[in-house]
Amino acid sequence: MNSLDLLRQAAFAAGMFTASVALVALLRPLFRRYFGAIRAWQLWALPVLALLGAAFRPLGLHVPVAQAPWFVAATTAIDIPSLSGTEGSEHDYALLACLLWLAGAALFVVASVMLQRRYRRGMREATPHAHDGPWPVMLAARGDIGPAVVGAFRPTIVLPADFHQRYSPREQELVLAHEETHAVRRDGLWLLLAHAAVAVMWFNPVAWWALGAFRRDQELACDAMVLAHRRQDARVYAGILVRSHRLSALRLPVGNAWGSYHPLTERIAMLKTQQTRPLGRISGQILLAATAMIVTSAAFTTTAPAPASTTDSLYQMSLAITLHDKVVATPKICLHAGEPGAISGGETDANGHPLWTLAITTTPVAGDTIKVNLRGNIRNAKGKYDTVFPSVQTQLGSQGSWNFSELDGRPQVSITTIAGCPAADEARKG
């Protein structure tokens, strides 16, 4: 897969991710109301499944867009527009775009690591806190650190320095239950995966919104689990939320910390709702599983069809292949638009490989403009094969050419494309 193909694949993945996030945004209030906050949070598996399905799309069984779900149809027509008609320019721009994406992803990862380290620096003087639970608990030396669960693989519960003064014994029990629930649910690990998805989709504003919404739904789900068997403590729990809302302004990428960026209004409103019945939870689980299967299969199996107006176009390409300043072959090949074709020739080597091999595809752009993609292997003077994959746009009847000056012997391929297949007609007459 070259850089241009990679960019097309990324565009499709971005479209699928955006469509799946839009679907989650549409469903999450309904799921929260009818099936509970936990099922609403689990909806965030859909964008990840869509990304995985889109990433492995070349391995799938492709189906026409007309048979795809409505939320996918718009994303399958994504293509990278032609940026220039000059030699190799599309691949140059595609490579530049890939490098910019890599730089942005690296910057996001570095920023997240720095924020994580800054929070951990505030825990340096923390001391172990006696607790009967299975998770280690630390008492910070500062009042603006904690309550929090820090880490993805080895979660640690961190409490503020004034934990015992700020909260009553009953409130302390609820705070610890909240943090232990985060640890049991492995919410730090899920946040790590969410940040990985944003690192891949950093250029998409929808990804940044999704990360914040994911955090909010995660807190609501945790609250729901804590109060599932403690409905009598809802009023006390609401008081804890209000007093802890502005405890810390420090961001914790991989972990769950109380802070001003939590959805205070939503969390308190959720405490007033009725507990979801078992039948509702099961129904939500079934509906969630069905939605996940639809999104994943759609991303995995859907591909954009060739334009309907050009699938029957037939073109003849007349090539002239020059090696070592000598024309070695003048083959002709006829192909339908989008149809792959291959030709080879020249003296074979000891392994039976020909001197040159070319794979060709054509795509009508607009009017008489044709885009021709080549991919081939050409044996150089040292007996080794150089792989080339140029792309150029030409007018019907005009000659386009590629000069591979970086290859030994300065090979050149020139091509003239015309409509129809006169060579086949001449062969039939002969």
C-alpha cells in the first residue's frame, strides 16, 4: 500500500469514525433514559469497532454502497481528489499528509504523557493509607490531588491530604466506593484506549468532542454502579459531588480524578432518576450488541463502487518503454475504466523474471482527462529490480511520460491513451 492508498484508507476510516460518533451522540440520551447510564457508556465501543472495521476493510467481503446502512453510505464515496497533473505529485502530497498526521499524533501523545507525569509528580510525597480493599490507596501530601484513580494497568487510588477532615466517615466510604468502582471497571485502561483513538483521529474535531463525552458518560456509569445498592445514600452522594467539583484543576489523561470538568449537573440529575429494571438492562444489552454488529460489519465490508457513468469506458494505452536510452518495447493494452491490467516483456533473468513488468489502471477524471496509475518492477543495470508507482493525468490522444531519473539507467515510460480499442479491431480485421 503506497502513501496515496494509505491516505484514502485514512479518509474512509475518518468518515466511519465520524458517522459512528454521530450515531452514539444520537443514541446516548435515549439509552441513558431507558436502559441506564452503564449501557449509554458502553455505546462508545461503536467508534472503536468502526475504526477497526475500516482498518481491516481490504480483507473484507465488499458489498455495494446501496446495501450498506444509512449512516455508512455517505462515508464510502470518500476519495482523495487529484491535487495536480504533474508527475508523481499526488504521491508527494499524500506522503506529506501522512507525515503531518504522524507529527500531530506524536504531539498529542507527548502532551498526554506530560500531563500524566505532572499529575504523578503531585503524588511523589504520598504515603500509604490503610484500607481493606484490593487496590492500593495513597494519601497525597497536597489537597488538590485526589480523590482519583491513577493508571491503566495497575490502578492506584489517591486521596487528598485533608481527606479525613473534608469528608465525614459515611462520605469517606462513598468516595472510596466510587474510586474502587473505577478500578474494578478498569476505567483507566478504557481511557488509555480512548486517547489512542484520539491520537489516530487528532485532526478530526469530532474526536475531541467524543473524548470529553466519553469521560462524562464514564463518570455517570460509575455513579450508577455505586448507587445501584446504595439508593438511600443518594442525597449524601450529591453533597460529595458538589464539594468535590473544584478540588483539582490538574488534568489526568489516564485516570479518573474529581475536577471542574466533570458533568456536575448531569450527575446530580442522574441521582434523581429511577433505577433501571433488569429487563431494561437486558434489552439495552441486546440492542447495543445488535448495533455494534451492524456498525462493525458495515465498516468492514462496505467499499465505494466505481462511478456508474464510467464503468463501461474502454481505453487503449500505447506505451513506449525506454531503458538505457533505448526503446525496448512498444506494447499496447486495452482496459475498461477501473479494470486492472498487467504487461511484461524483455529478456528474462536466471529466475525467469522478465526485464520489466507493469500493472496499469485508468480512471476518467472529467471530460477527456484520464488518470493513469502504473505500478511496476524494472530491472536495473545491477540485476536488481526497482519498484515504481507513478501516476499522471493526460488528455485523450495526448502523450504522458514518466522519467525515473533516480533509477540506474534512467528508464522512461511514455503512454498515449485513446478511447476504444483500435488495436483489437485491427487484429480482428487481420
